[in-house]
Amino acid sequence: MWQSYLNGMLVAFGLIMAIGAQNAFVLAQSLRREHHLPVAALCIVCDAILVAAGVFGLATVLAHNPTLLAIARWGGAVFLIWYGTKALRSAFSKQSLQHQEGQGMRSRRAVLLSALAVTLLNPHVYLDTVLLIGSLGAQQTVPGAYVAGAASASLLWFSTLAIGAAWLAPWLARPATWRMLDLMVAVMMFAVAAQLIFN
């Protein structure tokens, strides 16, 4: 049981620690202190559900259905390009040079819907979380323990990212930092979209 748990935790850590669209979004919300804890909680819950779905059968369904993967690929690319363009415009606008707290805070619902879109419209979540982590988990002696291990990794990572970035926010509250943050988010979104389109 513990072997399966540790396997799930290590595999999940290896994949979610790489900076991707979801991590960039959580980081941006945390530095802005804009509903960052609910966003982190949403990412943790989504990861746990997707890993469990992959382990208990969805990985097999996706692997044998190229149409579903194609829909996820192109839908995700369109969303990521739109979100990256929005971040890029913010980086080069006058508003990006002001501390974000001086501007109106978005509603929790709007932020959570954006987080859900970044999570579920990103095909990498299906390729990595469902297919890769899920197919490895299906081979474990105790698949449920593997799912718990992967969920634990997600809990530790997103909690640390959200709390740590929010704690550092006062020291990073310079206008140049916000501009760099928007640029980083834009580059990340465009990079993931390019991978989806050209690979």
C-alpha cells in the first residue's frame, strides 16, 4: 500500500512542479492575493478527480479515442491563446504599472471560472494527469493508495505555491514585478498553445 502511495506522490510531483499554465495562473492569483486559496483548492480537487478518473478507466478511453484528444487539443489551444493575449495586453498597458490592489478585485466566481478553464481546457492535464499518471496508477498493486499519493502531492504543491507567493507579495509589489508577471503568464500560455498546435 505505502509503495503505491509513494509512487503516486513522486510521479505527480514530477509532473505538476514543471511550470505550466495551471501553475502560472495560481502564482499570478497568489501574488495578487486575489482569491488565491480557493483557486489552489480548486486545482487540488480537479487534480484528484482527474487522477482517480484516469486510474479507474478514463485513461484507457482517451487513449483509444483520438477525436476526444483532438477536441481537447484545439479547444485548449484557442483558450490559451486568448488568455495569453489578455495577459500580454495587461503587461503593456498603463494599468500593469500600478499595484494590482489599487484596481478592482475580480469576483471569486469569475476567478474560479478562469481557474477551471485553465485547468480543464488545457489538454496537457488530460495527457499528463489522466493518461500518464492514470495509466501508471492502474498498474499499481493498490490503485486507491496511488490516487491518494498523487492527490497528496497536488495538495502540498498548490498549497505551498499559493501561500508562499502570497507571503512574498509585499516584497514583490513593484510595478516592474507585475509587468514581468503578466509577461511570464503570456509566454507560458503561448508556449503551451504552440506545443498543442505544432506537436
